[in-house]
Amino acid sequence: MNEVASKSLFQPDILVDPFEFYEEQRKDNPVFFDEASGTYIVLDYDLISEAVGRLDDFSNNFNALLSGGKSKEELDNDEELQAIQSKGWPQVDTLLTADQPRHTRFRKLVNLAFSMPKVNKLEDSIRAMSNELIDGFIDKGECEFVSEYAIPMPVKTIAGQLGLDVADADTIKRWTNAFVDRLSGMMTRERQLETEREVVEYQHALKANMDERRKQAQEDILSDLVNARVDGERPLDDAESLSIVQQLMVAGNETTTAALAEGLRLFATNPDQYKKIQDDPSLIPNAVEEVLRMSSGSSGIWRVMHRDAELGGVMLPKGAMVMMRYHAANRDPKQFENPNEFQVDRKNARTHLAFGKGIHMCVGNMLSRKEMTVSFQQFAKRIDNIRIKEGAELTYPPNMMLRGLTNLPLTFDKRQD
């Protein structure tokens, strides 16, 4: 085993299309050190499944990466960045970047809002929104799927759940783009400062919304948070509430947007599989899982080593950054036969790691699945012969943690009743 890779996963061209790299590395180096980034990479399904359960060895406390991976000393000496951040609230560990027992204290405050009974109650409104969006382009026989469907569907859904103004979806999307860019590892200095300003803008807007809920509660997550008690005792402070909502906004729309777009791309390039779900709509929930397996929005997740520990024969030193690549695990041939084939009737599709695994599994996974299921149902019912527009160049911006199309021009036929 060569524990050091000859190429870096974090080269922009590899981040854009990583799957050949995964195959090459996984054969001999399922765990390896990426010298360019100073990060250990894990590509094997079984090893990732093992690692995310070893909470004493692998920590989720990677909050420092939200500021471009700079050390605390570098951040403290960055006067320009500090001047912007001082106008808002500090980043605190709540859900994604919190370890036990802190993680569970916050996670249980939001679990109910994303439970299956709550999500099922949203199905009618999600279906109505799906039909409304499709109505906007079906008679044209073409659409730009990302901007006309994949973005507004999840943004408006999570905004409604949180209690934000659904009509302000463009602003919400701009904020979440800033949150995601901070995770990309690809920001210019100019963009870094811009994202910090947008985070502060978000914080003040949400603080105003939370203050309103303290005066008059509504049936939404913001009201739940301002009235919540950590361990049944103290209320959340503003920084904690803002951190939770920020993470829910990303989990509730960015990854779903990516998954919806990947689904339509896969159906367009695999028309036989689209015909299968049209002929047998009962396959659609499994098709959702197969889309998530093939190319989930979340490429992977960071861990930090609590202590020296071994994984897959490689010693990982205390303090080391480790990247668990869910994308690679979801195409591991030891877990999935013919892993690069899109099969809507794949028997074990749901064993994918698109939403993670264990205590940090994505809290919004059931909502995302519901939006995808309803969307694919309505497309299969109303639209035939989905095709990628001739001459279209599809774009995936390089990002360390998330992978999603920025455009998907489609042509299609309106299905006749």
C-alpha cells in the first residue's frame, strides 16, 4: 500500500469529476495522505462506515475550516476579516461540528421538526409547488432545470419550514451560497470577505425574525428554537440559534438542489430507467435512493483525530484532518455491483452514505427524500423524453464538500393524457 497519493483529490479538475480518481486510488490506497492539502482521505465504504461510529477517535469539531482552514492565530491577525465578523455573532459548534454530548443536546431540539410525521404533512404542499413550477415551463418543451426547478423547490420548502419569507427565496439562496462557498476550499480573498459580509447580513436578518417570534410564536422552526430549552434548562443563545438555522438552511436546500439536478441528468442520459419509473411509479422511492447513491450533493465530510488511531492499516495522528469521501463509498464495488451503472431497481441502493451515517446523519434526509420523490413522480406523470439540450455544457464548480450542477438545460415532450 502506498499511503501517499501521486495526485491530489483537491485539484479543481478532480473535484469537478472525481470518480476515475476514486477508482484508481481505492484499489491500493483506500486510506491515503493527500500531501497538497495535508489531509488523510478515506474512500472505502466499510472503512468510512467504521470510522463514523468511532466517536472517541474521530471528532466532528472542524469549525476552523469554515474560515478557510486558517489557524486561530491567523484568524486573530486578519484585521480585515475580524472587522467584518465583529459586526455579527461568533460561529459556535452545534450540529455538524459538535461532538457528544453537545451534539445530542442540539440535535434533539430539531429532530421533531424533520420527523416523518411532520414531513408527510408537507407532501400536499410540495406536490402543489412541484406542479406550479412545472406549469411554468411545460408548454415550452424546454427548461433550465436548475434555476427553474431544482433551486426554488427546496429553497421555498425549507424557508416555509423555518418561518422565513418564501417570496425572498433569492436572498435565502444567496446566503446559503455564501455558507457553501466557505466549505469549498476554493475561495479567492475577495470572495472570502464577501461571504463573511453575507453571513453577517444573514445573522442580523435572522436575529430580527427570532426577536419577532419571542414576542409572538408561530408554527415554525424559528419559534421552536427561541422557545427551546437546552437539556430542559437554559434557552439557546443567539449564536447557537443562528448556527443551527444556518446549517438547516444548507442541509435543507443545497444538497437537495444538487440531488434533484443529478436525478434529471441521470434520467436524461438513461432513458430506459426513466421509462421504468413511468411504467411502474412504485419504483420511484428506490430510484431516489439510486440517484443519491450515484451522485449525492454531499461529496464527503471532515473529521479531526481526537488521538492517534489506525484505520485500514494506516496510522492517523492526533490532530490530523481526515476527509470521508461519501461519493467514493457509494461507488465501492465491494458494496454495490456494477457501481457506475444507474439502476432504479437496484436492491441495496438505500445502503448508500449520501446523508452520512450514525449520530451525525443529515437531519433533513426525510424532507429531501420527500421532495425528490414527489418531484420525480410529477415529472414521470407529466413529461416524456427528457433530453439534455444539444450543445449544452454542464458545469460543476470545484468544492471540497459539495458537488452540484450549476446548469441543466433540458428539452422534453409534454406527456399526453
